[in-house]
Amino acid sequence: MPNINYVTKSLAIKIVYYGPGLSGKTTNLRYIYQHLNKDSRGEFLCMETPTERTLFFDLLPVKAGMIKEFTTHFHLMTVPGQVFYEASRRSVLKGADGIVFVADSQVPLLDANLENFDGLRKNLIEHSRDINLVPLVFQYNKRDLDNLIPVETFSSLFNSMGAPAVEASAVNGRGVFETLSEIAQLVVPKIREQIFWEKVQTDMGDERKRMEVAMSHESLVKQQRMSASNETVDKKLEMTRLKFKSLNDVEKEIDKLQEEFLSS
């Protein structure tokens, strides 16, 4: 369920990028951050603890237009890649409105993908959620490399539910905004149903309405890319590092940031 402020008419939608270490989760967020105009993005934050120096959460509030009269932000976050930070990964998933599973397409990483996807399923169960009912998009990343896992293999092993899948090369920007658009198309109708009681039906009228919502977000992404294409991309990522004593402190800071965005 998204965070909502009825006074300021603001919505905060949490999208979590999940997957193996070095699969390209942060690369996705870096590319989005660097190719959106400054009016459409927030601060890029790195949160770390003394005992988990490689643990970081990227919180990137991207303005996403309006849902009804509510101003909408997408809070994009990543989980730490290493599986031995399972408690941290589970914590980041708490309250996620949508998930992007970033898979590494290289053949030697097949087992790592399987292990992480199984971990995602189990962590959602810990939050009393069914992976088949959570908005989910697969991104098959690193398709620019050699010795790749066939898309058909990914589909048979991971995607029996028929979720949207995007072939990508995040380091080059291929598929990055397309992935963001796909998850927006899944999340927004669900939020309309949860908050505004707009039940999505299967008749043609409601289906057309759903597609209009999806296309509006796809159009938004394209416009942001076009406006940003005229700017010089800063190769040095502007990142604010925040240090905390414990994971609990990180969770409190995330909640605080979400409240600040809602009240602004």
C-alpha cells in the first residue's frame, strides 16, 4: 500500500530493484538519475552501516505526474546484492508497491539468479505476501555481453506467471526507462483500485481505461528523456552518503524521508 497524505494530496509509491550482486540494480538507478532533468528527480542517497559497508539503499524520488488530484512520487530503491544481507533485503521489501527483478544474463550467473529469486519469494512470504500478487517486472540485464542465458530459459525458470520482461543493457541505458514504464503500468492501476476503489474489470471499457493510464506514464517517461537529452549528462554521480549505527536506524530514516516527500 503506498504512503498517502490527504492534506498535501501526495502519493509515495515504493519500487524495489531486487537481484544478485552486480546484476545492475544500481546501474539502473544511476542511469535514471543522470538522464532525468533536475526538476523530475530527487537526491540520490547511499545509506550504510558500520558492519555492512557494502550495504546501501538508493532512494530516488522521481516525480511521476498525477493520479487523480494527487501528486505522485516513485521512490526507487535497491536491496544489497549479497545474499548474506538477507535481513536487510527483507527490510527493504517491506511495503513495496512494485518490484523489478534485475537478472544477470550471463550463463555462469544462472544459479545466483535462481537463489536470489527464491530469496525474493521467501522474503515476500515473511511479509505475508504472495509473489504472484505483487506487481513484478523482470529485467534481463547485460544482453550486450556474450555467453548469455536464453530469454526462453529465463521465462521457463522464473516467469511462469507471465509478468512483463525487458531485455536490457543498463550500462548503456537500453531497457532502463522501458523497465520503469512497465512497472508503472502495473502499479498505478492497482493503486487506483486500493485507494480510490476503481475496480479494474475485464470489459472493453475498463480495459481501455487501464491502457490509457499506462500510456500516460509511458508518455511521461519519454518526455522526461527528451527534456534530459538536451542537457549534458554529469558523468560523476552526485551521491549523498548517510551513515547509521544499525539497520533499524536506516529503516527509520527511510520512513522519515517518505514523510518529508509527502508533506512537501
